[in-house]
Amino acid sequence: MLPILRKKLTYFLVIAMFLLLISPLLTHAQIPGLGGTTFSGRILSIIYCTNGGVALIVGPPKGGFFLYQGFASRLYREYQLRIGPWVLGNYTPGIGLCLVGIFPAPTQGLIRNIGTSF
């Protein structure tokens, strides 16, 4: 009976380890280096970049200066990229440069996903 119990315990431990390793992917958790970090707040200002993007200045609670690129960023719900709406999204830090005329304005990162209020 002891070998059967040991075999069941081994199967249980293998399945438990697999579920622990895959659980962040199932819950859409942000894994550092893979998904980026989050931001949220009200859009305070918009700067149109000469290199084809839109830079958003987002206020508190988790604001900053972020770059929205139409080909790389996904816009959800209400589609309001203007001053005033609340936004929630995630971004990849360290990527994204907004050129204002010929002057570079480095951003905190490139927006990956963003949802807006009405």
C-alpha cells in the first residue's frame, strides 16, 4: 500500500507545482519584464508627436507621461483619447520617444492596453 500512496503523492505534487507556475498566466497578473506595469488616472494633457504617436499626461492616482502608438497600443471601450476621461491600462517601461518638432521628449513607456471612460 505504501508504493501506491507514494505514487499518488508524487502525482499530486507535480500537478500542484504546475498549477502554481501557471496561475499568474491564468489570472492575467503582470509578470515583471513580460507585461509591463499599470497606470490609471484622468488624462490631463495630450501632446501630438511629430514621429506619429500621441503622448498622454495622466494624473493621479498612478499617473505619468506615456506614449500611445496606434500600431502597438490597443484602445478599449469608449475610445476617448482627449483631455478629461479617466483611463486604466498597462505599459512597457523604457520604450517610447515622442518627438515634439525636432526635440525628443522621453516618456515613461509605451502603452500596451488602455481603456477609457466616456
